[in-house]
Amino acid sequence: MYPRSWNPGTFDQITSLCRAAGFNMRLGQEAVGMQSITSLVATGFGVSLVPASSQLLRSTGVVYRPLRGTTPTMDLAVAWLPEKLTAVTQNFLQVARETV
């Protein structure tokens, strides 16, 4: 798991999901970044809740399983400086709006 200070909202959401499933997390090792977290799982440090997109990392020895009974979601936001709006930023914003 990553440190709570890195993303308190998501950390608290994961903690709540664990409690709702009937257990409390027991943190052993913290890491920042999905590659680091899945590498820790691959070396036997335990299990972790990760986004479905983490399956693209294909770490040897890691098995991904969906959570039963719940489909957690997370809100994402985009921030930019209006005075520094480049063509690349405009294109990104357009794609982001179209996919929401």
C-alpha cells in the first residue's frame, strides 16, 4: 500500500472497503507507485488493492482478482493554468471531456 500522506482520500476509501468486507488492513510495507506495489506483492510481501489498470503491468507471480460484491469508483479531476493553455493541453482536455 502507498502511504496515507500520498493520497488520503483514496487511502481512506480503501480502508473503508476493507472494513465493509469485514477486516482491517494490516500495513507491512508502503510504496509509491503501482509498479513498486505490484513488485512487493510479487516478492511475497502480501496483497494489495490496486486499480484494474494495474493488470497491464504484468508482474510475474502476481494474480489479479476483482473484488466481489462491490465496484469501487474514484473521482478524478484535471487542473491546468488557463494562461498557459497550449494546443496539447486543449487536445487532452477535449479527449478527457469526450471520455467522461
